[in-house]
Amino acid sequence: MTEVSHTYQDGASDAEAPLADLQAFAVELRRMNGEINRMTHGFAVNQQLHPTDVSALGAILDAPAPLTPGALREHLGLTSGAVTACLDRLERAGHIRRARESADRRVVHVYYEASARTVARDYFMPLAEATARARARFSEGELTTVLRFLAAMNEELAEVPPARR
């Protein structure tokens, strides 16, 4: 395992930086976000999709229950028309399907197609492998703490209102 050393803007190195240094967290979160965005945008190009389409796929995949277009619109912060166009592109590309499953025929649920999951799983395998290698560096207790931190960050970020246009 290779340890990565950093020098921060204030000139401190990893050894000198306080463990809970806010700037160190900000730097590492931006780096991770950038790397994940790089892979996500690569998948979008590979699949001839827009990056927003890939964000929609992630939301559909991670949802605990089938999403409606309205719930997806709210999650992504898009207009109804933009979500409809996104879902149309994803359906044409074979990534999702829409189904009317309730007595109320106006209610539509969006599902991630199994064949598209396989395509995504294959493309993102390097991310899964990198995650496994990184996880191997930590104890179960440390991983539990990291997971709690990431969940808390997501909860906090979900409370930040979207930027006003």
C-alpha cells in the first residue's frame, strides 16, 4: 500500500496538520468528487448520454423504492420538461423503463433496466476495485466511522438549499 502525502495551502504536511483540519477535509472531498465526476462523465460519453442523465441513473439506482418523474425532478432540481427529456433519452438508450403500476394510471414509476445495470457495473468496476483497495487499509471500526461521516455529510448537504438563479 502506498501512503499519499499532501502539503496543504498553509504549508502544513499530513504529519503537521491537525486530524480534524477543515481545509484538509475540503481538499480531499473536492478531490474525491472530481475523480468520481471524471469517471461519471466518461460513462456519459461512453453511453452517449448527458452528465445529468447519469445523475438521474444514480438517483434511480440508489432510491429505496421506484421513483416517479416528480420525485426525480425534485431530487435533481430540474424542471418537469428537463426530467421528461432526460427520461426519454434514458429510455431510448435502454437504461430505464417507465411503468404505470397503480390503479391511478397517471402515476409512473421509473426502473433501472437489468441489462443497463450490467453495462454500468462493467464500466464502474475500476471504481469498485479502488474502493475495495482503499477499504482494505482500514479496520472495521474505522470504516464504520467513515461511513457515519459520509452519511452525516450527505444529510447536511441535503439540507443546503439549491443556489438561486
